[in-house]
Amino acid sequence: MDSDEIQSLAQEETRIRFWCNHTLNRNVNDREAAFRHRTGEGLDSQVFSNITMKFFGWVNVVTLVDRLPICGVLLSLLVVGNLHATEWQEVSRNGNLAIYIRHRSHSPIEEVRGIGEFNAPMSVLKGVLADVAKYSEFMPYTKESRVLPQDAQLCYMVLKPPLVGSLDYTIRVQEESLKGPDGDTIYHSRWELANFDGPPPRPGVTRVTINEGSWLLEPIGNQTRATYTLYTDGGGISALLLNFANKQSVSRLFDALHTRVHDGK
């Protein structure tokens, strides 16, 4: 997804939000007038608006989805952020990569997961992922990546994705090897934000405030099944754009890893 595509999406989001707000407010006013006419009772306008927005808001958004088939998915994302935590749901499958999302309680940001297979032994893919210093050579949007000298578990990253500008963060990575159900050794790494343990903020660089995730590598003969999970705020852009971009980033990440593994670097 290039910068023109993201800018187009941002403009579409603004139009959608305006249309949603306009339509919801108009329908609330119509229903209030009809209610007053039928009952003849006075009802505080703000109270009535709050009630009708809660009961009829979803119906109005669904109606707008029908009217905007191209933007239906985007509109659904405006509402989904208010839902409770859900199980993983598959949203796309292309070749040997499946992408899933789930919603955390009280957060509009989706957690994303990619599951794909690599035609390479687990040791090869593990070696690529462990070589943090070379991420800037092939990882999407990565401008700087290094393990901090004071602690081998700390990794500092600088990214420059389209539209949002430069981002940075420090994460603490924990790795372990486990025995799978069939007795094979599997590799698991997980990380969480550790900005206070890393370099101070830089001028002109937005500090990421949410970043946690994991890799799970499982051997399948001479191949490897990789499961990647990420939950991040992406530098303060709207949840609508962020959720779209995060799903796109999973595809780009797996493509980059496939290329790196097959190039043998």
C-alpha cells in the first residue's frame, strides 16, 4: 500500500464519518419528533438522543453499508471497535498465507495474526528472525534496527511507513524452545514494549506506545509453519486506517521473509 492509496483511504474515511454523523443525527431528530407527536409527552432532547443513538445507530450504519458496497468494510470497522473481545476470525487467505483479526475489549485497534508456510527448515527462518541488525535490509518500512548493548533482549526499531512519518520504539524480546504435541521442537518468541529501557525520544519521530506480539515456528518435515501475531497502535493514526494498514503489513512481512529465506542471506 503506497502513500497515494493511504491518502485516498483517509479522505474516504472523512467522507464516511461525515455521512454517518449526518444521517444518524437526522434520523434521531425524525424519531424524536415522531415520538413527541404520538405521545404528546415532553422528553429531554439530550436523553432522547442518547437513547435513540444507542438503539438505532447500528441500524443506520448497516443501511449505509448497503448503500456503499465499496466502503462497507470500512464502515463496519467504525462500529467494531466498540465490541467486546472476540475470537480469531479469518479475513483473508491468499496462497499459503491466512490473515486473522480479533478485537480486544474496549479497544478499537485490532490484533492481527498471519499463519503461513515456508519452504525452508525452521532453523533457517529462525536465523533470519534472530538477525535483528539486518532487518533494515529487507523488513518493510524498517530504517533502523539494532540490539541494544546493555541488554541482548532489548531491540530498538525505527520505521518510516507512508503517511504517518517516522516511528520508533524499544521492545523486550523473550525466546524459548518448546516441545510440540508430536515431540518436535518448536520455537517461540514474544515481545512487549520497553521504551523506558531504550533510547530517549527523538525530535520529529513519533514514539509508538503499544507494541506487543510473537512468532511461533513449527517444523513440518523440511518446511516451517510460521504464526505471527501483532498488536500495535502504529503511531497515533485513526483506528480505521491503522487496522487496514496492519492487515496489509502482515502480507508485506511474509512476502519479505519468503524473499529473504529463498535468497539465502
